[in-house]
Amino acid sequence: MVITPNTASEVIYPESDGQPMADNTKQFRWIVTIKENLEILFASQSDVFIAGDLLWYPVEGNPNIKKAPDALVVFGRPKGDRGSYKQWQEENIPPQVVFEILSPGNTTKEMANKLLFYQRYGVEEYYIYDPDQNELTGFVRSEDWLQGINQIHGWISPRLGIRFEVTPQTLEIYRLDGYKFLTSVELDQIRIQERQAKEIALQQLEEERQRYQDLLTRLQERGIDPEQLL
């Protein structure tokens, strides 16, 4: 029996980095809000892939080169479930936009490394929000560099078409049609209000129809033909 040695062992790309998605409820809420509202914004575009806390591997054969942005957006790739984003399997298209939500556990060195990583591997827009300090920082690609955005208040993302407003209390994000990014609870409250408004309108319509029917009945009881009044 001749035994052929395995000359090319399979490279494993883990689907988890062992780190929690968020360190606290505030960070988690912002991650979910941004990711889900981007999903809603691009729901009708089949070639826009959006994910939260998904490991991105930009280099085939090296699973040590990876990052898991809190939210990422890839234009030119189909929607669908993925265990990780292996760029060489995605027509070598990197995420064009990434978001990071800061927590008290994030260090300056860690965020500097992330900036260098996103700059090196092709990210076009990079946004960092610190909900505790209510500070938004943004970077946009200029040739080979991610340059800081000097005036982030009122900034409109070239790729996403969303506007950032930093109020004294919080960050607000608006679509170009004027709709604001909302939490799932806020979206559900709007849905309930719209349903209640519809039910009230239907009830009013039914009451009006009933009053009209009562009027016809009274006229007929008096021997008056309603059609002759028209």
C-alpha cells in the first residue's frame, strides 16, 4: 500500500472570533438599529448585502486576517445567509461601508488597527459612533487613504444616501426621503398607530353609511322616494 501524504491541508475559516457582539445594551441597540434600517432601506435591491457582526476574510489562505464590523454593506453581492464573508468567493468585492459602535471596552489601539485594516482592504466609508459620548466620526476614501470627514453633522453618505445629524442628545440618521432610522419598538409603535387610524377611519365610514341608511328608511316611512330628491 502506497500512502500519499496530504500536501495541502484544508484552511479553516472560523465563523466566530469568540468575541461578544456587544458589551452592553446600548451598543447592541445601536448595532441592530443601524443594520436593520439599512436592510429596510435596500430591501428592494437584490444586489446589496448587509450584515451585522459578520467575520470578513479579505485574503484567501490566511484566516488570521479578519475583522467583524458591527455592520457592513456590500454593493454588488446578492442577499442571503453567510457564515462569514470570504471575499474571494464574492467576486473579490470588499464591503464598501462599515460601521463600528464603541463600547467602554474599545481601546485607542484597537480602533487604530481597525482603521488601518479597513483602509488597506478597500473600505470606502467608515463610521464610528460612541453612544456614551454622543460622538460620530467618519472617514471616506480618497485614492488609497481613508480621510477624516471634517464636518460630519449633516454629512450624506455617498454610497448609502443617508444623512447624519448629531443632536445634543443623540445621533439621528435620515433617509433622503425624510424617514428617520428607528428602533424596532418605534417602528412597531408606528405600525400600531397606522392600524388604529385605519380602524377608526373604517368605523367612521361605517357610521356614515349607517346614518345614510337610516335617513333613507325615514324618508321611505313618510312615503318619500329618495330617488325623486336627486
